[in-house]
Amino acid sequence: MSWTDEKVNKLKELWGKGNTASQIAEIIGGISRNAVIGKAHRLNLSAKIKTRTATSNQDFQNSLNEQNTKSRKGRKSKFKSLIIEKDFEPENPKQLEELDENSCKWPIGHPDEKSFYFCGRSSLKDFSYCKLHLLYAYQPKGKKEDVIEKEEVPEFLGKKIKSA
């Protein structure tokens, strides 16, 4: 198959109108879709990457912006109101047998000790802990990593590093 001037001109015309490579190959006849794409590329015809219409592209951008906004809020903002609040109800020590669905189940002390108990404050809806202990249990993402980076090298590791 050879490209004649007539076929090249028809290709340029149809390409400019926005026809697909398959449609152009069918209209010209005797050539494949890949041949049309290759010739268009060699002729430096504008790329036809417009897969979305202007309205759907706008919707796509809006949905991306919404996703970015949601991801920025993250876990930190969920508990921000709790951090601001400083007045927590007093602890209500309870034993394991005394706990119910609305009690904070944060353990205080070591289970082997006689003085071991659970917090017992009112827990928040859908959580096992009170407001205060919720802040401990659900730390914002990245907070743990920050603490580790700020810590200095433990003394016993420092000695080993120096001796090595």
C-alpha cells in the first residue's frame, strides 16, 4: 500500500474533522487503522487525545478537587474538636465485670496488679473509649514517625556505633 497525494489530503481533511483512525481507514479504504495513525504521526498532525468532552472534563476536575479536599482533612480533623475541648468528665473506675457498652474500656495499670481497673467514663458513640483516651488510641497519621525522628539515638546504641 502506498500513500498517494489524494489519500494524504483525505487523511488530513478527515483527521482535522475529528474522525477516528478506524473511521478514516474505512473511508479511504485499503489501509489499516495503524497505517492511518503512523502516517498522521509522520505528518505531525495534532494529537487526538481528547477523550472527555468539556463538560465531563469539568466534572472530572471537580471530583478531583473534592477528593483532594477530603484527603487533606484526614484523621487529624476528625479529632480536632476533641483536642480543643479540655474539660473531660472525671474517671469512673470499673472492673471488667462492671463494664457496659457505654463505658470507656481504656485499661489503667497492669492486669496482674490489684489496683488494675478500666477508665469507666462515658464512651463516644461507635467507639470503645472516652474523649480523652480516643486521642491516645487514634493518633493522626505521621505523628508516630515524627516522634521517632526527633528522638536521639539511645545511649547503648550510640556506644555500639562508636565501637564499630
